[in-house]
Amino acid sequence: MTHDELMAPALAEARLAPSHGDVPVGAAVWLDGEVVAQRHNERERTGDPTAHAEMLALRDAAARLGRWRLDGVEVAVTLEPCPMCAGALQQARVGRVIFGADDPKAGALGSLYNLGADPRLNHEFEVVPGVRATECAALLQDFFTDLRSAAGGSEGGR
């Protein structure tokens, strides 16, 4: 499968998040060409600060596969993971992460940090940035433009 194809279900998930006030970020976990989990941000919906798309998708994938070690999986996410999510990806021992839009404010797979390629950690994984980046960034830009318009200028975080 191409990286663009791997990103498709993550984008579909991201489009669901604004319906309940969440930032449009989606993630999909793949194993052997099959989606084993896909989720979108649910912080606003659940009131849970850890309910990022990646965290939820990793939990679902681990439950479905019956193991916490997710070696061999590929994770596609529409926004560069934050330190919490990059740490969870590292701890889950994923094989590869592809992401769409860079996150210059909180990105931990290249922008501010690179937890995927830090030899001091016990696991490294491949990172493929910029997959369908324009499309992923447009979802975020549109969401925050609408949010600022509705709120008169205030803006929430991820």
C-alpha cells in the first residue's frame, strides 16, 4: 500500500471530530495491509486530556491484537504526534509512523523533538512526514478558522 492509501482512514476519522467539538486529528493502525484500529480526537467529547487520536487507536489496536507490543504495525496520523503520543508510539514498539501536517508547536517526531529516532530510548521507529500534508493541514486550518469566527478570536489547543 502507498502512504497516501494508509492515510485515508486517518483522514476519514479526522473529519468526524468537529461534530463533537474536537480538533480534527485522526489515526489509523495498520497490520499486514489491514486496519486494526482507527480513531479521532475525543478530548472535548470525553473530558479526557489523553483522548488524542493516536492514544485511542493504540488502545484499540492492543485490545484487538491482545498484546501491548505492537511491533510490525504502521500508524498513520493526520498531525505530527505530540510528546505524549510519540512516547506512547515508542512504548508500543510500533514499526513506522506516517503523519500528514507538521506541528511546529508540539510535534515530537521531528519538529520539536524526535522521539522516533532517539538512540537513548529503548526503541526507534521509522517516521515518514508530510503524507497528504496539504489535505491534513486544511482540515485543521478550516476548524480553527471556524472556531475563531464563532468565538470571536479565542482558540483552543489540540
